[in-house]
Amino acid sequence: MAERLISFAAASVLAAAALAQPLADPMRPPMQQGPAELRQSEAPSTRLQSVLISPGRNVAVIDGRAIRVGDRVGDAILVSIEPSEVVLQRGAALERLTLLPGAVAKRPVKP
């Protein structure tokens, strides 16, 4: 009788564990674009995240990558870097990517 009770208790615990839902990760960002089918059909947008301009180099961070003038960004070529925007060339078309107006911080550089 005790063996049946132990077997029933073990089966109940295993069944409850199988039906439990996984915990959601609270640090995971919310889904921005919807289901995977929708995301695959849309063209990915290119996003300017940061600009670094100094006497020795000009670099733009686009989609998490440091890019210089002349480098490729997907099917486009970076043609210019300004303090708050960059210009990409896709064939004959020019595309302007801008930072948010409040995101540009200008600080004097000591020589």
C-alpha cells in the first residue's frame, strides 16, 4: 500500500512539472515587429546609433557596427558622416540617417 502511495505521489509531481509553463525572462526586450513570418517579409531598416568625429577619424555606428566612409552597409555605401547624420548611397539613390535631435552631445576638445 505504501509503495502505491509513493508511486502515485511521484506520478503527480511529474505530471505537474510537465504541465508547468516556463518562466518568462524579465530582462528580455519585448517583441517589436510581431511574428517571425511578418519579420521575414519586411526589409530590415538601417539605424544610425552613434557618430564619432575627431581629427584622426570619423566613424558611424550603424546597426551595431563601426563604419567609415567608403565601407558597405548591406547593399549601400557610406558616403558622408556629419555630427548628427550620415548619408548612404544605394545605386543612384541617397539615404539620410539621422540621430535623434537630443542625442548629439557637443563637448569642446582640449588640444
